[in-house]
Amino acid sequence: MGVLVGRKAPEFCVEAVTGGSRFVDACRLSDYAGKYVVLFFYPLDFTFVCPTELHAFQDKLDEFTKRNVEVIGCSVDSKFSHFAWLQTPRNRGGIEGVTYTLLSDINKTVSSDYDVLVDGAGISLRGLFLIDREGVVRHQVVNDLGLGRNVDEVLRMIDALQFTEEFGEVCPANWNKGDKTMKPDDEGLKEFFKDA
């Protein structure tokens, strides 16, 4: 599928672990209707860049919650592997303390549907999809295996999306919440650059 921006996010129904220890038999994207969703993929449990990312999302989880955003992680590991990793302390490479939902994509269908599955390797690239309240992908980014994400940039994109939805203006390059925006027309562009 490649670029999913502007399209309905593919539905999924897989096993998961949530709250750090609770198994879920059938976690669906549609369970989150009416909320924003950040769905991010990572290669494997018990690896190296991955725990830094999972903890980074957990460390900012309150910021996502304030914005009505559900954070969901996904890898090709089993729910049992997720559970074991969740019981492993941070200082031993684990993700103890992570409370958001981790999908078990053991059949690789979710990774395939979101086009982040590495051919021949059977693991996922570091894909991230920002899905709006209607279930439409509004932002995506895919990193190679060794390149960790910036969680503050994810929050910035959520702020930009929510601003444009609420006010109808657009957010220019390097925009942060509270910065100047513009109307999406020629006059708006001229107004934006008038003091440049």
C-alpha cells in the first residue's frame, strides 16, 4: 500500500497486552473510534533501540492522554514475549512500567497491511501512523531499523493536526503550539511572510 495518508487505516484484530500485564484476546483499531491513535511498529522485543522508544512513549504518556490520543505499540512477537519483556526491569533492557497496549502481530498481518514488514526478515520497520478520530491516517513516518524516533516530534504533529482541525488554518515548517499559523491561500501566505 505504501503511503496511507488520507486513507482509512487498516483494521486489525489481534491479541495484545495492556496495562503492563493484562492479556487481551481481540484488540481492534475500531475499539478506539472517536479517539486519535498513534500506532507505532518496532522490530522485536528484547532488542536495543526498541526499549528506548517504548520508554520514551511511556514517559510522555500523560501528554498523549491530554490530547485524547491512545498510544499503541506493535511488533511481530507473541503476547507472551511482550508479557515477559514487560516484567523485565528497565536497567536490564526491559520495559517494566510501560502501560499502553502492545499488539501481538505474530502472523505479521498488521505489519503487512501497514506496509512496514521487512521482506525476508519477518520483522517490522519503525513505522508510525497518526490516525484521526474518524480512523483516517493523517501522518506517517517510517524509519530504518537502527534509527530511533523523536516522541516530541510525534506530539508536535498531533498539535498541528488538532489545530488545523479546530481552526482551519495550516501550520508552516517548524511550527510549534503557540506559533504563528496561516490561512491556506495566497493572501495567508503573503500575510505570513509580510515581516520577513
